[in-house]
Amino acid sequence: MKRYVKVMSALVLGSVFIGGCGNQSQTWSEDYELEDISFPVEEDVSLKIMTESSSLAPEDPNDKLLYERLEEKTGVEIDWRSFTGESFQDKRNLAMSSGEMPDAIKNAGYSDYELLELAEDEAIIPLNDLIENHMPNLKKVLEEKPEYEAMMTAEDGNIYAFPWIEELGEGKQNIHSIDNFPWINVEWLDELGLDMPETTEELKEALIAFRDNDMAGNGQTIPMSFIINDGGQDPGFLFGSFGYGDNWDHTVVTNDHEVKLTSADEGYKEGISFMNELYNEELIDEEAFEHDWPVYVSKGEEGRYGMYFTWDKSNITGMNDEYELMPPLEGPDGQINAPRTNGMGFDRARMVITSANQNLELTAKWIDEFYDPHTSVQHNWGTYGDEEQQNIFAYDEDEDMLKHEDLEGTAPVELRERTSVGGPLAILDSYYGEVTTMPDDAAWRLDLMEEVMVPHMQAENIFPNVFHTKEELDRLSTIEADLIPYIERKKAEWISEGKAEEEWDEYLKELERLKLSEWLEIKQEGYDRSTN
């Protein structure tokens, strides 16, 4: 691509930047020939950056207070090309394929495969030297947490993108350790004189009681609901009473560091059979296999659920005392396991620098400002002192700390969309209590995690955010195109129709035909590289 850019540059001069405002301009900035830069720069300089923004945010990113402050601090003006939704991906891809590239792309959203392809085509540049020579804030983050540098680095030893890092708890206490929390209606339990279920059999009895007593009234009671194969809304948490459990990518790592497919475990079959028992008792929402998020939420808002699964109950039944988090249940063989997911607050590709960029030191030092601890916190959540917008934070000058404000009913996500800027940043656990306070909703969830789930997490390891090679990614995507749909189709089919026991051996043979062994081998090699 670098070769292509040189050929195209004469043609691109005077061209319209794809999706831009209609003015004739070069798509990347001129070479300002600056060295040993310190901020604020005295020269008139600008960088041309493409970004994705929320539809709730100002049309011009420079209208955000955070960017106004950054320009004042650095003296660097940003000529933004900002897009929302699917149009961003289309414009991004067109810009890179045509050679009409900006200096950099923020909130880039590239997959690992796309990142490696762009690097192979020399459309984006390696960042190792820029980080080493011009980015002290990011270097400090990587010195404190070297595991992130390993996750940023491709197999060829190069770093091609700047990451987003948000730590909220470590190890088993990480907020992402379980996403499909099971919420049960404790008001209904109390009315029926039932205790919180502790075993799978007690759960079944409670759901039957919800059904028989029509707790929602008028035949509206739904003892259990979920959205099958939908991450935080999937019921795979219950499978932990029989074995490894299940999670969104169907991948676990044993305590002997062996990568396993959850869906090929004997305990998975037992979990499916238990769910089929519940289905045959008419305890499971008939729409659990087909409804979408809005319908799922609407039934929860109507108070129809005895039990359901999601990340945060406030999104479905509200932040009240009607529903509580149900702990992991003891299975028929005495198994209790809170199955972990493989999630973590890390995105490898939040910003890239293109090979058209002629101001690498300037760009690197500008991006490094994002990794300043106080700046990262604001870019992630929002800012303080905004006289036109509600503020996420108040700034305590004496403590030099950003403290989360009471939002008085405003949805945190909505305010974040309007005021934060995202992109490359790092928030480490060490920042809490020093740089900022923890968001109330995160602190609440972490407390629940530690109290209810962590004591029952059997898995010591998760499958990390492995940076596979391009060849590995190609094989994984090819295999998964058939393997994962088959697994998820049989999961839904067996819960509603049964026959898991009768079809299990045939199912395992089909998994092998769909290249399960090769899939496991690739995943294991990636895991071993990342952890050794």
C-alpha cells in the first residue's frame, strides 16, 4: 500500500476526501518537518484523522470539550472526518483501498485479520519505535502491565495498533469473568415461602412453583427466560452445575492449561438434558429461541420473569430489590462451578497510523496524550467542568482526582456517548483511589462477583486475547463458519426437543468432521505462545 500511495499521491492531491465535507484537499497532512517536538507546538499544524462517532455526539468532534482541551494543550488542530454506524466502516475501507488515506484512523474497529492484512500491504505502519522514542505515557502503562505489550505484538514482533485498556478487577475478580448473571425473583420466592435455590433440583421446584401459582397473574408468568446463544443472555451459566459450563465462545482452559471446547464435554450434555427437563415442564419461555433484545426487555419490564440472564438487571427489571443474583447451583453429582468467560477490557485496534502519514513524531506524541491517566479516564467515561453538558465527573483539585458524580437518573451509557471520545487509552486498577473513583455500577457488580461467584470459580485460567497469525486466523474463521453454527443449532434443538443422550456420539463425530481437532490445536498453540 505504501508503494500504491506513492503512485497515487499526485492523483490524490486535490481530490475529495471520501465522505468529507466537499472541499478539495489532500487526504493526509503535509510534512511539517518537525523534530524534538514539545507541546504546545508554536507552528500552525493539523492532522487529518478519520473516526467513528456516536450518533448522540456532536457532528464535529472538535465541539466536544475533551478535544477542545486537547487542542489547547498540544497546539495541534485535528481535521476530523467523522462517521457513524455502518457508514464509518464503508468509508474507512474505501479510503484505505483507494489510497486516499488519512494520517490515522481512530476507533478503527479492525479485526486481527484486517490489521495483519493492512500491515502486509504496508497500508499501516509498525509502531514499536514510535512507542519507544516518543510515547512515555504508553511506555509507563506497558512497564506496569507487560502482558498488554504481549497482546499488542504480532507474531512478526511488530505492534500495528494502539489499544484500549479498561481494568475493572483482576483475575477471577475481573468484572468480565461472568457476563450471563442469573437473576431470580426473590419477591416471588418470599411469597411462596421458598429459600434461594442451592441445587438444580431446588431451582426446578422453584420454577414449577412460579408456574403453578401464576405469580405474574393472568397467565403471564414466565418461569425462566433467556436468549439462546446470545452472550450475557444465554443460560449456559447453569451448565456449570454439570461440568465446565458454557460461555459465548465455547472455549475454556483447564487448570492443566489444556484448551477445551465446552460443547464437547460430557457435562455439557448433562446440562442440556437438565434444560430439556425444564422445557418439558413448560418452565422455559417459548420465545427464548427466537426473540430479540427489545422483546426480552419488554417482558422483563412487565414483571413476567421468575428468572432470566443478563449482565445487569437494571437493563431489564430495574435496579430494585425484586430480583437478586442467584449463586451457582450444586448439580446432581455435587458439582458447583461458576463458569468463567474469556472476556477482558482490551481492544487491540483502537487506532492505527497509515503509511501516508508524514508527521510520525507529531502524531505519536499527540496520541500519547490519550494515555495520560487523567486523560484516559475522561476519554473513556466523560469529563468535568462542561457548562453545556451534564458532567460525569467532578474534579477535586486538592486530591488531583476525578470523582464520579451522581447522575440523578441519567443513563451512564447515553451520557458517555455524548461526551466521551473513546479511542486508545488505558485505565489500570492502580488508578482507582488515586486518579479516579470507580463507577458505582461497576463497584456494585464487582462486589456481587466477589461475594457470590468468585468462591465457586473452578477455572484458574481463561483463554487470553491471543494475537493469532494471519494463517491461523484464516483457518479458524474457515472452521468456525461451520463448527459454531452447528454447535449452537444443536444446543437450541436439544433444549427444546431433547435427544442429546441418543445423538451424542453422532454429534461428536460430526464435530470431528467439522475439524474440531484442528481448531483445538490452533487455539492451544496460540494459548501456549501467549502464556509462555
